Amino acid sequence: MIQLFQPLTLRQLTLPNRIAVSPMCQYSARDGLANDWHLVHLGSRATGGAGLVIAEATAVAPEGRISPQCLGLWCDAQIEPLRRITRFIDSQGAVAGIQLGHAGRKAGVWRPWAGRSGALPLDDGGWTPLAPSALPFAADHHTPRAMSRAQIATLIADFASAAGRARAAGFRVVEIHAAHGYLLHQFLSPLSNVRDDDYGGSFANRTRLLLEVVEAVRAVWPAELPLLVRLSATDWLDGGWSEPETVELARLLKARGVDLIDLSSGGLAPGAQIPLGPGYQVRFAERVRHEAQIATGAVGQISEPAQAEQVLRCGQADLVLLARELLRDPYWPLHAAEALGHRLAWPAQYVRAARQDTPIHDSTAGLD
């Protein structure tokens, strides 16, 4: 039995297989609104056979965008463009998910192909970001404002409101982004959080905001649908967020209604020495799965079908999330099924072309 193509049930939702499209920023929105690019980008991965298609980090507030071109769900006008996308994903037999986040001190930067890096100047569309403490991400980033208690309360409400809009837009999975050095991760790590109030210092204080966000989102997110959290398992920096803390946090998240932890790492600060290589982050998913007794998703240079199958077969994770490989090949799940000897149906529109023994010059089929 091929594990990669077995269904996965979380609460009352069943994913058709164990392959997920990892959230990938496209930097292609205007005023937070999804457009044709997002439809084709996400829709093609659903057509390609992924069981779960997760839309990119979507800001819960305007100042929470990584770049001015990032998606948002801070107002109702942003619902319908996303609903168009979820309808198509559903029509392909996949499940639509969305990652909600706030970039914190990493907000307001140039998009990658702008020819410049770092923060946008304030007179060129940039803004002063918010963070747990007034510590910049890097020398070429703005120094953020330390968040007040009132701003923290607003942020929690923003996450809950965005989750409600996500459901209205047709998403059936929400993932809270608390990784890669963005705001919720910034609160977790003692390297970026030097507060002396209830949100800084001890492990209990540094995890308080994420737990309060999860509780607020779970309160509005339907009980029958799953809630995911993405964590960076380690900062890869001395004195930073650590693997044992991740395990303990995963236990707390499970108790508050989180159904799966998506384990990545790093992103908090420049200079981290990360030992890159195939499957280099899978061990985090394995450890959390076994020690916290919660379902996990594995990421990190997973590219070969046999590699993805082994992660699941060996009990290292319950789900594999692919990013770069699905950019290179949107039909990776269909090709993986062939490589592993599993029958997975191609879209009806493609099935004749997908068969090696079928000529595609039959004009009556419209394939010449």
C-alpha cells in the first residue's frame, strides 16, 4: 500500500492524499486582492493531484504584509477573489487551505525581483513595522515599534476576523504562520523578544501570544474543520528558540485544538548556519509527532517520490509539504503516482495526452 496516496482525516475533513502544496509567497497581489495569477498558480497544483493546496502567507492586517504585493484578508472585499480560487480547487477534488500571518519586523520589504533588497523607504510605500521589541531584523530593515498591549489585543482579533473571512471564502483548512521569523515566531524567540511584561521573558510568556491567537481562531473556525500551525523548530542560533521548546509548545497547541504542526526551521535572523540537504527538516516533524503525540507535516528539500513515501512509511510525519519541487513540476503528484506504481487519475482533459500509447493528433478529439 502506497502511503503517499492514502487519505488523511483531520477532524471531519479527509484529504484525498498526503501531498500538500506548501504556502509560497507570490508577491503578485494589489491591495491584498487575489487575481488571475493566484488562480492559475494554486489551481494548477490542484489539477496536478495535490491533496491539500495551501495559499501563501496572507496578512491579517495591512501592516502585516511582507511586501505591498502580498495577499491579505483584513477586509471583506478580499473574500470573493479568493472564493473564485477555492471553487476551482474544490472542483479538482483537492482541499483548499490558507496560511494566515503577520510579518512583524520583516514587513514592508521589496519583493524579490525588484532589483533591491531590504525595507521599502517610508516615502516609497514602506511603513514602520510592529514587533515584540524594537529590534530590527537586519541593518537594511526598519527598526520596528514594540507593540503595546492594545496592539496585541487588536492583533489577536485580526487573526480571528481573518479566519472568519477565510471560511467565507471557502477554505477548509487554516494554518497559522508562527515560523520563519515572522511576528508570532518573533514573540517565541528570546533573540527577538526582550519584553519584560506578560509577553516576554519566560517560555510561558513568550508562547502566550501564539496560544491566545490559536484560541481566538479556534473559537471562530468550525469545530469540524482542522487548524494547523507552522513552527520553526529551531532558530539555528545560540540562545534562540529550540527543539525542546517546540515539542513543549506542540503539546500546548494540541490541547487548544490544533490538529497538525507543520515543522520548518530558521528565518528569525541573518547569519544562521543551516545544514541544507535532502529532507534536512524531516527530523523535526518526526520528533514532534512522537514526543507531543500530534500529527505533523514534513518539509525541507523533499523532491523524490520514494523519499516522500519513506517519510510517511517510517512514521516520521503524516503529511509531506512540497514547495520548490511543485514550482518546477505542478504535476509532481501524478508523476509520483506513476513512479510508485499507484493509479491516480489524470484530469479528464489530459488523460489521452498523458497515456504514452495514445496518439495526440486526432483532430476529432481536439488534440492536434
